[in-house]
Amino acid sequence: MRNLSFRGDYGGLPEPGGEADALVDGHGVLMGWSPGATRLLGFTANEVLGRSAAELLHRRTDAADLAWPLETNSAVRLGPVALQHRNGVPVEAEVWVRPLSSATGERIWLLQAGGVELTRAHDLGQALLNGLFTDSPFLIDVFDTQLRFVAQNEAQRRAGLFRDTEFAGRTMRDMAPAGLLDLDAFEARQRQVLETGKAQINTEVAGGMVAGGPPREFVWSESILPLTDRSGKTIALAHVVSDVTQQARSRERLALVNDASTRIGSTLDVSRTAQELADFAVPHLADFAYVNLLDSVFSGEEPVSGQTPEAMSLRRVAHRSVLRDREEGEFGGVAMGDIDVFATLPGSPFTEALAHGEPVLLGWDELRATLAVFDPDRAALGHELGVHSWLLVPMFARGTVLGTAVFVRFRNPRQFEVDDVMLAQELVARAGVCVDNASRYSRERTTALALQRSLLPQRLPSPGAVDAASRYLPASGHAGLGGDWFDVIPLSGARVALVVGDVVGHDLQSAVTMGRLRTAVRTLADLDLPPDELLAHLDDQMNRFLDERGDQGPQAFEAPGATCLYAIYDPVSRCCVMARAGHPPPAVVSTDGRVDFVELPGGPPLGLGGVVFESCEIKLDDGELLVLYTDGLVESRQQDLETGLERLRETLSCMPSSAGPEEACNILIRELLPAQQQDDMALLVGRTQGLPANCHVTWNFDADEQLVAQARALTTQQLERWGLEEEAFITELIVSELLTNAIRYGAEPISVRLIRSQNLICEVSDGSSTSPHVRQAQETDEGGRGLYLVSQLTQNWGTRYGVQGKTIWAEQALPS
């Protein structure tokens, strides 16, 4: 066959027995014909035997080129060859020629032919076997039913686990290096596949190996496949393995990062956040971890950029170790809260990491050499523990240094790798953001609390008429800001104003509005306005506050509302006049324990405009408690106002009769407020004490200037009774000047009242509403110096207006 191509010495059959067989003698004459040949070409044995084999070639093939005998002593593969079918149609086939010997020793040839499809299946099978057992990157083993090795592919041999070792006939238990995998579990999986005939696909198996170096951990994806014969019986197992260590590590790191996002930074507390980082790192990442932070982080100061590492003080704030019994001194020797001196030394790994912003990874030899210079004691401890890997990661936020985190391994046999460094950086970066947020929150909360404290009374005045105590508690979960406030304002005539107010909200706007309202109330109180008029002016002021906000989009319609209760107690008459604007009613606790809520017209909240408020007057006996509060004390999402008022009544009724304002405040907060209150709360409790009859005196006079001398005499006599002879001269002068003005410029009725309380008070009233003014008299003026003298001789003076006329008052300080 000169022109028919030989395709190598394959020798293999497309299928055992072949598809078509024929025998040819040494001259190329057919001497044997199989049924398969009849099925392939359509000729029977009688039709072809004795004919030349060349006649079976398709006529387009040059039969003359076929020459016998073939000059080959081995099996060859011809083709593809176009054979002639009985019906004249060419049949494409692959032909194998095998030399044989007859019984007489004559050379004969066996021709085996197969259709192209069968040949392609044969080639595909060969390619598949080559791919799996020669070129495949997967590690493939074949085991018999006794779990003994039958075959391994080239990848398994290249992996080096069984290199230069005879594996056939031996089990994995005989061959596997120590620690490679859990052999009991592996054999159990093999037996399960043998028994059930069901494959186990992609089982992740962890293991390790020591190959002349540090231990390494692996994760394999394992599939065990049953190999069956034609009857379906399992006759062997294929074990396919791929290394998925990197994928498993990536999934593990991703899971750790996701877990860290929920476990690190659970609170806005700097120390707690740092401890959460250390707790999470051990044992997931390290055997020991500690965190050092700058002092500025704790104090809430704004981080300073550009600061040199040597000038930074790193303070130990958190640590965690797998060795709990030695945790306090574990590879660091620094107590909680102390400065880590090693971290502040010039040239140390800490200063290098902070200067360059990059992590520092040291093996034990490098770490020992570093510690020998900077901290020999720590080097000895590291040697004792068997430290072999040390990782330092600087902590930054918003481009500024916050501190450092250190991770140490001594029990985990694996050294820190590149992936571990990346994971540590991710954890520290997340913790850094949380630490920065906590530090900023502390700074903002400190500022907010300072603002809140500055807007509320730092201490209550101590007027003799009212013994008062107060409490303010912000809502839980807020920055200490709120709109509730209270105040005690001394007024003229020994009177006292008690105020409680509430601006809706828990933000800076509410606190600022509260501060402005409190200032407005104090200003209006200085005018000695009655409660209903004061609230009317306060309502106007609130409207001005809202107008100042202007058009700010949707938030313009969310301006805070406000409520207020204003009460004035007069210790001379023992009367209390009060009015409220949308505020809960005050409670009065009598000396016999009876509790009553004052029936006071509610009025609308402040800010509606054009509202007329109504006042109410009640009598308060000495020793009675007046309780003023905001709705945070009695109302919440779980409790309506009526229920809260009833609880307030019950609590006040059960108080000891001897309870004073301070004790009353403590009892009310303890009994009525939950641990996590939803609204801020202001509470003001005052115990009233009227002035005895011998502490005040009133005289009425006609509009006659000759009566001024009588008034001076009465004043002197009264001061002698009170033992205030030293104040007689000034007081006479004050009475003389004020009474003379009332007689000259006022109208009847005219009266003079002296009050002795904490101060000595002189009041002159008349029926005129004209307002007096202090003026600077010229040297040539004969008069006009009366009020000027009064202002110079007294501690304070002023004018208040009543239903009829006005009262000019002046206060003198009394010796303690």
C-alpha cells in the first residue's frame, strides 16, 4: 500500500472483537469473512471469498496501488479508507491490519474495520484517558473494592506525596504521610460509596503536611466516584482531588470580615471597641493580641496630623490571649492603662510602622534581635512561649494615627502569611473607623453635655420661701441633649417663681430653643409679670424663634413645640398663682400625705400665637410640697398620661411624711422611671414656707407729704423691733424718697410695706401706673436725686405693676 497512510502503531481495537473482520492471504485474496463485515459492506461471505481485497476499495481509489504482501511485521492502522458497499455507496472506515501466521507457517493478515463514528468514540475515549491520567491538574487515584491503590494519574505522581514509592496494592493508610488527613473518615467515605453506589461530590477535607519545613495546612475538594462494570456492579473507586486551600482561605477571611463588622464597634465606647478587636482576633487570627491607642483618642481631642511617632504616647487599652491564666502579662508586660514604653522608643517597629503607615511582620529571629535591643525582658518571655510570628498593624482613620494593634502566634503552628496580613489590616481598619467614631462621639457628647449643663441652672438659689430640689435626666441612647428645663427665680417681695418647661426633641436645635426660652422666662420674670401674661409674652417669643428659622425645606414644618408651667409663690400671703401652656398639671402634697393635682386650665402649647392663657391661685400651707415635672416622668410609649398621673399620685401618697424635696426627687425617679427611658425628664420639687406675721408690716398713708416724717419714725421703730438698728438710717432714707415720689407723682391708695426675710425689703405702692425713671441730676437741680440714691444704697430695686397701680421696691442685704 504505497499511497494509503499509516497512522502509527496503535494496535488497539475500537471495541473488543472489532466491528468487521476479514482474513487475507499473502497475495491479498480474501479467505475469511465475518458477519460484522456483511453488516458493514452488505456482501455475504460467498460473494467475496476468493476475491482480491483490493476490489472492496471504492472505485475512486486507485486499486493498483495496493500491493501484497505488506512489508510490516506489526499491526498498523490505515485510513481513513473508503470501502465499496454492495449497493455502490462508499463506506468511510478505519482499518487495522494485523499480521498472523497460519498453521503451515504462511503469513496471513487480519483486517479489522470500524465505522468512523465508532472510531471517533475510540479517539474520544483515548483523549479522555489522556486528559485525566496525563494532562489533568486534578489528583486522581483508583482504588479496588479492598480500598487498595490500582492506579494514579500523572498529576498525583507530580504532587510528590507518593514519589518513588510503589503504591499498587497498598492502601491510603499504608501510604499517606502523618497528619495528611483523617484516615478513618476517608475510609468511611470510601465504604459508603461502595455500599450505596452513590458518588460523594466536592467534599471539603482539611489536612496538613510537613515537608522539610514548617507545618502547612491544606483544604482539598474530594469526589469519590463508583466505577461499575456492564452489569452495574461497583468494581473500583475513582478518587478525584483538587487543592482549594486558597478558595477556602478566601471564604474564611470573608466570613471573618463579615463577622467582624457585627462584633467590632457594637458600642460608641473607645475602650470597648479596642477590646472587641482583641477578643475577635484571638483565636481566629492570633494566639495573643493587644491594642495601644493614643491619649488624644481617649480624651476626645481631634487627632493631630503630622505628629512624629516619637512624640506619640501609646497606651495599652485592650489585650486577649489563649492563655487566660497569664493574660495580664502575656508577651507585653504592660498593664491596662499604662503607656507601652517599647512602642515609644525611636527606631522601634512601632515608630517605623506609624511613620510609613505599613504593617511590620517579623519572624522570631528578627523579633528576638529587635527585642534584645529595646526590651530584653520581653525577648525572654517570647522565647519561653515559643513565639514564632509577630505582626504589627498601625491603626489610622481619616488619615491620622489612632494607635497600633499587635498579633502574636506561638500556639498556632502556621506563621503569618500575606493573606493573614491582609486580614489583619482589614480588621484593624474597621476597628479604626469604629474607634474614631467612638472618639468623635465622646468629643461631641462632651460638648453637648457642657452645652446642656450651661443651659440649665448650675445650682438652685436658696430663697427663704421655698426649699427646692431638682433633677434632669436625658433620654437613653441620646447624646445628653434635650429640651426639658427647670428654674427657680427669686422675685421681689420675697416671692419665688418656679418654672418647668419642655421643648420637643432630643437634638441640638431643641437644646438651643430650650436655652433661649429659659433666658426669655428669666427676662420676663424680672418684669414681675403675672403667670398668664408671662406665658403670653413667651408664646410671642416662641413664634419669633420659629420665624427666624425661615424656609428650610421640609424641616421648616418640623419646628419643635414647647410647653411650660410658671408658678409664683408669695410667702407673705402664702398664695401661689400659676398658669400653664400645654403642660401636665402640678401636684400638691399636703402635710397629712394627701395628693391633689391643681385644677389649672391647660392652655395650648407655646408657638400657636394669639392665645389667651388663664391663671389659677391656690393657698399653700407651710411644709407642703409643690411638684412640677415634664411629661417624661409620667408618659411613655407603654404608658398613657392618665396612667402615669395615677402612678405619680400613688408614689407621692406613699412617701414618708418627713420626706423633703431631695428625698422626694429620688423616690419619684426610682419608682416611676424605667432603666431605658425614651424621653428626657425634668423634675422640680419645692417645699413652701410662709413668712411669720412678725416678719412683715404694712402702713397706709394719705397723699400728704407731712406724713413722710411719720413713715420714717414707724420704719425706725420696726427695725428696732427686728434688731436692725444699723440699717435704720438707710432704710429711713429709702422710705422717705419712695414715699415722697408716690405722694407727689402717684395716686391714692398709698402704702408702705417692710418685709424681713433673707433680705430687708421696702415696698411703696400707689394707684398710679406711671413708670419712674432714674436720671442724673445736674448740680443746679434742687431735686431728681431720689431714685438715684435708692439705686446706690440698695442691693436691688425695681417696679412691678398690679391690677391697680404699681409698687416700687428696694432690697438691702442683711448681715449673715
